[in-house]
Amino acid sequence: MTWRPAAFRDRARALALPSPRRSIRMVQRNLLVYKHTWMVIVSGFFEPLFYLLGIGLGLGSMVPPVDGVSYSAFVAPGLLASSCLNGAITDGFFNIFFKLHYQKTYDGILSTPMRVPDVAFGEMLWALGRGSLYAAAFLTVLLALGEGTGRPMLLSWSAALAWPAAVLAAASFSSMAICLTTFARKVQDFDMVMGLLVMPMFLFSGIFVPIERFPVVVQWIMRTTPLYHAVALLRQLTTGAVDAAIAGHMAYLMVAGIAAFAVAMHRLERALVK
């Protein structure tokens, strides 16, 4: 057997790619855990739906068109992006934090042939599945409400691509949420993440107001955030106002998601492999 320095072995293990077959086992485990508590998963879909009903349709009836489209059609893709973020934050941040620090779930899992990259990728797939489920349900609601109220919110054939785009956004959000979890050390960190990161993105990423209406400094800050790019990407597709900038939004989400997942694997390796 060839001898290799411990540092080299550790680095090789950290850079190992996840096994899709083993990662699916994490998804199966989570399905079993939620088998009798499926309402917990469904509940995360309702927050953006309530915003759509209360602000998009309610307040929207008194607001003039924005950028040439009705206010409800303007708000809808932003709330679709928000629904993807909700699923990612719930499973990629909150649930993994408790599994990692309190339930010690991964200690038992890693005593099997599962490796840290398999665990990380499996949890990302689970969070991605939840975000994608929210996106599919939300798009169905948008179509039904548009038909039922006579105020369509999906204005172009390109809206057919909104679900794959939402899956991309959910994958990127999930990777970032898992990465963020590795930096959290106590429950009180949740308040910081939600109050100083998630809530400002929700308010200022262009969901309810065109980002150009904010001060220039706020615009520049928001353009560096993932939610802004997800909102802009989905709005182009649902309204039909597709231009070259869509490639930049997609590239941002892909690159940021891959980079965040790589960091998450490295940090989880350090935390779980003693």
C-alpha cells in the first residue's frame, strides 16, 4: 500500500465528488422523516401566496402598471423567487443546523459508507426538491388566479421556462443556505441571518418595487445578492421582456451556487471528520 501524508489524504477526501447514488439515500431518509408531518413542508408555500393575494391582487388593484405590466404581474415572479428561497432556508439552514449541532444526525450517518460530500449533496437535493415543489405549486396558482380573475400574471410563452429557471434559483439558494449553516454557531444566529440578510433581500431585491427606485447605493448592494438575480431572471421569463441580461442572471446563480457548495463541503468535512 502506498503511503501518503495525512494532509494529502485529508485534502483528497475533501475534494472528492459526491456519489449521486449515496446522496439519494439522504433524500430517502428525509422523506421517511417527513412521512407523517407533510404539513410542515406544505406550510412554507403559503407565505408568498398570502403576499400575492394581499399585495399583488389586493393593493395591486389600486396601483398603476409598473414597467408596462400590471402590478400583480410585476410582483408575481418576485414572490415565485421568494418561495424558492423559503424552501432553501428552511431545509438548507434551519434543519441542517439542528441536525449538525443538536441531534448529531450526521455522526451516525457517517459511520456508514456515506461520506461528507454525499451528505452535503443529498441535503442540497432535498432542499432543492422542496424549493422546486413550492415553485411548481406557485406557478400553478398564478395560472389559475390569472384565469379566474381575468388579470393574467403569466404574460408570455416564455413563462413555460419559469419553472426550470426557478429550479436553478432553488439549487443556488440551497447551496448557499447549506454553506451559511456551516458558519452558524448558536440559535441566536438565526435572528442575524433573517433580520440582516433575508429580510433586506426580500424588501429591496425588486420584488415589490423596481430596484431603480431605490438610492444608488442600495441598488449596487442588491445587485450583488442572489435573490435580485432570481427575481430579474423570473420576471423576464414571465413578462416576456427577455434580453441579453438573462444570461448574466443565470451565470451568477450557477457560479454562486457551485462556489457555495464547494465551501460547504470543505467546512462540513472539517466539522464532521475528526
